[in-house]
Amino acid sequence: MHNRKTWFKGSNVLDEPQGTEPVWEETADITALWGLRLMLSGKSPRDFLNLLQSIDVTEAIGLKSLPICEAPTDPFAHYSSLLFERHDNAEKWCRNNAHPIARNTQLLAESLGLTPTEADLVALAAHIATNEGLNEIQDTFFRSGHRGLHIIARVLDRPYDEVYYAVCADSFLVQSQILTQWMPSYRSRCIIEINDDFCDVLSREQRDVNGLLAQWFTVDAAPELQLADYPHAADDIQLAQQWLKNALHTQQTGVNILIYGPPGAGKTQLARALIHECDAKTCEMQSASPNQEHRPRKYRQMGLNMAQRFLSRTRGFVILFDEFEDIMRRDLLSLMSGKSGSTGEKGWFNNMLENNAVPVVWVSNHIAHIDDAHLRRFDIAIKLDNPPLEVRSAIATEAFRDLHLDAGFVQSVAQNPRITPADIARAVKVAKGVASDTLSAEAAVRKSLINAMELRGKTISLNGDRSAVDYRMSLIRTDCDLTQLATTLQRPPVGSICLHGPSGTGKTAYAHHLAQHLGMTVDRHQASDLMSKYVGETEQNIARMFRNIDPKTTLLLLDEADSFLRARTLAHRSWEVTQTNELLTQMESFQGLFICTTNLIDNVDSAAFRRFSLKVRFDWLDNAQRVELLHMLCDDLGISCNADAEARATQLPYLVPGDAAAVRNKTRILGPPTSATELVALLEQEHEYKQESSQRPIVGFGR
């Protein structure tokens, strides 16, 4: 409190006498009126007279000067009579001159259906928050809970019960976080405190209710995609669409749909498209302020409550709440247990899910920490993963259409399950924004995607599965007639095949060749794509791999399956066993063609090996195939082959088709060989590396 020099024999507030009449501001406003109401509602003469010595208080009520009181018998009555007279004049003036807070509060009351008492409480709290003098009066008079509420009731000229129920713990104003504090007991202080952000909005001029509420939500955001763009989730989407349409038609309460999955999978666009296809308007909750500042958890809760009140009287609206996980409190207990702790807000949220008048579509990237009590209250939950290969291919083809990229490169982007539709859209934006004479579109897309993956701690290769040499069945040596296999497989094919043998023998290439023969696409995964550092998540990834494809059109390929097929007797940890069990369980129920490749067949679990419908051994090339491989390389390089080179090639028992690709890559660095003799020498080097690797001792601490 800023005290002035006490001038009088009783109680005076002036630095010097100003005559016998008080001097007021020429005009009054609602702030002065609230200040006068608060001052005159107090019953403590000492508090009243002390407040008149505060500069902030006298400025708040519009008082410039007050006459000296020559020690009257009752100074409180003397000064209060002057304030009563000023109060009556201020009431008349403010009736015809509305303050921005008053106008905005009226808009708010009409939109949210606030009672007159609730509207007056909001206006009073906003004025107190924006004026030091009013805040000082509140601190002085509202010293106890119920006494303070009685004062507020007198100030508002409203019944005490109406004021009490407007600020109790389960009231709309408190539950929506508009008023952030209330009176909980007799002993506590009764401070009417309004949310800072909400107060800021009320204090500024707003043209209409849309401008007032746009801080919390926007209406009717147009979708960029259609439901047809999500064929991999068609069944779940159809169920959600029918349920939402019925709920809108019958005006059912407690309708909630959850869409969750990894970032970039298109969840928000799916939510918008779902609402649009139900012939409803989207009310999308803002996750950031107009200047892109993050919205606090309580701020978003307040907006959700206001949206429910605002739209409850209007049909045909659905609320879209993106980044739903942000309003779930994370505490020490939740970090240790993986679930949100039990807080006072848990009951509020459960009540919201059970009784919300307007349907809500919730979107979340992470639900692991959300309490099961919340999750079980969602009517429908749609898990939206990164699309399967055929959908990714369609997305990539359409996105890169204007860039005229090489078809092989586009396919290599689509074949990588780590690349999301959002990554592709961002790469296209970058490629269109760079100058074509300094960086090609393909180079820009490649760099953007690789950098995006590195940012998330992942590495990718965008070279596709195109071999350096053409795939030739004559260079594949197996214990099974692969040509007959491709011919006899039923349509659509169902079963599991294990392709095993040394590295470079053509296992992965054959899976692609088989898919091409069957007219199917390949959804390729590596063990590293599925492994997770979190317990249980690897098993979820394995299940998701089987679930997220159309088995009628897609061949599922798991490369480097050794990690999941390893003998369970060799397992050192329980999760190693559960991963193998999960893979075997999914294999048995999968109604499509599943192919595994492995280089370490000796380590494969015997029970797992039996689960495969067919086991195919890929082996080293025989003598005739080694000579054919040499002739193929000579033809590619324009070199004449000779008998000596052929004889040396037949002396390489561990030669495989992959060695041809390795030699071709080496010639790009060292330059092409000039003779068949030099070419065979390169093959011999690759062959020697294999022999050294097989004979190299295991390094350890034993003697």
C-alpha cells in the first residue's frame, strides 16, 4: 500500500488541503463503479479509512482530492456518505457508457449461457485483476471465506446462494478454469481470481463472439484428405463414421472417439475428414496461441469447457481435440509406473467423457501414460499407424507427381516404413522451394528425408532394392524349384516361407521377384525396424507389422529374422522369448504370404523352423553358375572372357550373386578392369574375405 502523508486530526488522505468539496475525475467508468461498490460494502471503518490513504485505491475510484475532516465524531460516516453520492452518479454514467470488459462479458454470457450472477462475477474478477486499487480493496475486505462471499453478494446485488454455487468447486466457472480460485472454507481467504489469459482477452476490444472465443477454438476447419485416403483403416473408420452420425442425429451425450498413433501418420487429417463426412462442422481446439506460444494444460481445459457450453445449444458440431496427451498431468508416479497419477483432475475428465453434450474426436501421439480409467471411456479407438506399402506408394506417387522424379526413387521412398506421409509432404515443400539450377528435386527430397530420419535417431537408405545386376533365376542355387513354386502358389497365396542360406545368395531379391510374378507389392521390414528399447513395444511392432497390410495384395517380407527366430534355449532374458512367441503366434494366424530371410539357420529355434510351410536353402553357386556369373560381368563391362579366367572362377566355391554387385560397386571407385584376368582377381578378393571371416578366431578372455 502506498500511503500518503496523514494530514488531519482524524483521517485525511491529502498531501495538502484542496478546499471543502471532494475533487473527482470528470468522467466515471465501470472500474470506478466497482471500486466504490467494494469500498461501500465493507463494514470495518478502520479498513475503510486506511484504504483512503492508498494512492492506488483513490485512483481506482476516481478520487483526486478529498476535503479535510476536522475530527468529526464519525469520520467513517462522513467519508462514506461522499462515496455513496459519487456511487449513484457513477451508476447513471456507466449505464450509457460500456467498458470493453462489460461488453465482452455480455457477449460471453450470451454465447456460453452464463447466468447474470456468473457474468457479474467474471466482470468483477477481470476488473480486480487489471486494477491495483481494486485488488488492494479485495485483499483488505475478503479476509475470510464466507464473509468475503457475503461482501461479493452485496456488491453484485445478488442472492448469496447464487454467488456461492457460481464459485464452488464443481461450478462451470471453476471447472472451466475461468475462475482459478474459489472459497473452500471459513478460515481461508476468499480471493476472486480470473485466468490471466482469459482476462487479457476480455480486456481487449472484440468485434464479436467469434473474436472473443477464437483464442480457444476455431470453427469448421476444412479437411485436406478424404476417408478414401485411409484404406488401411477402412473398417475402423466405417464403424466410427456410423457411430458419429447416429450420435449427432439422436443428440446423444458422452460420445468420444480416440485416434492415436505415431506422429506424421495423418491422424488430424483423418479426424477432420471423419467429421466432414458426417455432415458436421468441426470445432478445433487451439493447441497454440495466435503468436504460436504453447497453450498450458489448464488453458486448453478451459477452452474445452467453453466449447462444450458454446456448442451445446447448436446441433451439427463435433469438437476436435488434437494433442490430447498434453492435458494429462505427468508426475513422478506416472513416470515410474507408465500411467498418469491419480489427481484431482481425474474425476473432472471422467465426467467430461461421460457427459459431454457435444461429441469429441480426440487425437493423440502417445497414450502410454494415460490412465486406463480414461481410456476405457472412449467409445471407439482407432490405431492409425504409418500406412502399408500400397498406400505409401499411392501417396508418394501423387505427392511427387509435379517433381517428375525417377520411378525407382519414388518406389524406394514408398518402401521405407519409417517415412511417414508428413515426411513426404515436407520433402515436397522443400524440393519445390529450392532453385532447380543448384539442386535437383530428387537430391532435395533425398536430403530432406534423410535429415528428418536422422533427427529422430533413425537411418534410411533411399537406393531401393534395385540390384547392380539383373535378377537371374539361373544364378540362384536352391534345394527347391523356385519357378514351379511361383507357378503353383494359390491366389491369393497363404503361408509362410523361410529363405535361408549365406549372405548374397539372392534371398531378398527372390522375394521381390516372386511378388512381381504374383502381381503383389512387397512390404519389407528389417529386424532393426521392429526392435524397441521399451519392454513390450517390440512385440507390439511385430503384431502391427502383420495387421497393417492387405494380405490379398501385399507380400510381407521380414529380412534378418535371426533376432526373432533365435532358439529360445539360447535366450538370456525373458523378453527374447516373448518376441519369438509373438512372431510365431502372428505367423499362425496370418492369412497371407509371409517370407523370412536369415543367414544364421543354425541358431533358429527348432519349433519356429517347423512353423514355416516351406523352407528353401539358398546355396553357393556351382561351377557352371560361377562361369555364367563371370560371363555376365564381362558382357556388362565390355570385356572378352577367356578359358583361363573361367578356370580360375571355378576355383571359387563360395561365390554368390552378391559378389557381382560388390565388384560392380568397386569398379565405380577404382575404374573398370581392362581384362577378364583383372575381373577374376576382383572376384577372388571378395572370395578371400569370406574365407578370412570364417577362419577368424573369436576374441575373448580365455587362454
